[in-house]
Amino acid sequence: MYIAQAFKNLHDWWRYLIGFIIILIVWQFIGMIPLGIAIGVKAFTTGEIPTEIPEMINILGSNLFLFLMLVSFAVGLVGVIFTAKILHKQSLINLTTTRKKIDWNRFWFIFFVWGIVSSGFVLVDYYMSPEDYELNFQLQPFLILCVIAIFLVPLQTSFEEYLFRGYLMQGIGVMVKNKWLPLVITSVCFGAMHLANPEVDKLGYVIMVYYIGTGVFLGILTLMDEGLELSLGFHAANNLFTALLVTADWTAFQTHSILKDLSEPSEMGLTEIFLPVFVVFPLLLFILSKKYKWTDWNNKLFGKVQELSKKDYKILE
């Protein structure tokens, strides 16, 4: 019923179209103003205008660039919540979950589980191939990074979840009246959003299997669990622990992390792209399905989206 509860609010197709445009403007224009000003000031003093992410990091420093980049996502999150509230008369809880209140136990459970697992993968690789890493730890820059990451990375990931798995999934779902198409569309759009990442240039378009596959995984979490709590927790853990633990010169998140990956991007095996999508994520779905007793997979992932009956409305109240 997660998608269907959008029927409780103003759900005309044109509202979602206008809303999406508003969100993009708030995120990409208003949210980028601080970063644009900082780059403009540096460009005025140096005479060079950076156009690539590595160039921006070089002139601003990784911590300042990360802060300004994440601010744009935080502003975008405000845009999503504002649009849902004003244009659709939709509450934050209604956009987040079918439960009467946001279940933070779900968020923290998957946050710590995936944080431990993803960190474990990095540490195992470090143990197996220590020559591919160097210790990158510097106390003061790392502490600044911690403050920036802990406060702003969850806002960045929440923006992406509320936009793709929340606003767009509900909006597309009530328009097409099914669940599989919004799952596919939002997952492809989520992957496409990462096309500008340096990883794509270094690894090729095969990396899109990981990005789109992650979108599908997060979409399944949302549909099966009838809410965003698990996808919010997973995404926050994935980006936060990565930002703090390991960085590389060819990734979007270049930070003062503990470790630096020195391996060449071309050496990255297909296993590291396909293993999470086709092995780790399905295993995690299985574990979560047992913990939260998910049933009726076919209907929740491929069923029709029908306007709620008076009985259903009462259940959601």
C-alpha cells in the first residue's frame, strides 16, 4: 500500500511533473549556489575555471568541496519535502511509510548491519591486498571530515531516497497503476544520476550495473517493507562508512579517509561490480524477509496499484 497511499493526497499527474521540475531547480540551482560562489572566488584569484570534480577538489580542498556538494543535496531534500507538502498536501510520514510513525528501529538495524558488512569487505580486501592501499589518516582533516559526513551524508542519501523511492515511485505508481514500472523507471533514473561520476569514465558503463542494481535493491526494500526506513538506513550507511574508511583519486567521494585505494580502476574485476548486485543484495533481501516476515512478493512487486478503499484509509490513519 506504500504507493497507493499517495491517493490520499493531491495526485494529479501535472502536480508530479511540476513538482519534479521544482525539486530539480531547488537542488541543481539554489542548492549549488554556495559551491558556485566558492568556485567563482577561486577562479577569480587563479584565472582558471574548473569543470571536472577532481579539479574542483584540487582548488577547494576535499573537505570544503564535500561540504558544499552535500549542502546542495540537503537543500534538495528540503525541496522534496516542501513540494510534497505544498503541492500535494502530503505529510512527511505519508511520504516515508505506511506505518503510523517512522520506524527508526528499522533504519538503525540496516544502518549498522550494512555498515559492518561493507566495512568488513574493505578490511578483508586490505588484508588480502595491502599493496593496493596506503594509510591516509590525518587526525585534524579526518575529524573535520567526520563532522561533515555524519551531519550531511545522511541528508544527501535521504534526498535521493525521498526523490526516487518516495516521490517519484509514488507519483509514477498512481499514474501507471502498477508497481513494477515505477520500480524499473526509478532504478534506471537513479543509475543515470551517477553518469557524471568519475567512476564511469574510469570503469566504463559496466559500472551502471551496480548503480541500477542498487536502485532495484532499494526499490524492492521499499515495496516489500511498505516504507522507506530500510532504504534510508542502507543508503546512509553505504555512503557514510565509505566516505570515512576509504577513498581513491578516481571516485566521486575523495575524502580525508583512513585508507586510500591505490589500485588502478582498470584492475577492478567484474566480481566487485556483479557480486553485490547478484549475490550480496539477494542474500540481504532473504535475511530481511525472514526478520520482517515479508510475504506476497508477486503482488507487492508486480501487482496493480488501486485507489484505497475507505477500509484501507482507516488502516493507514
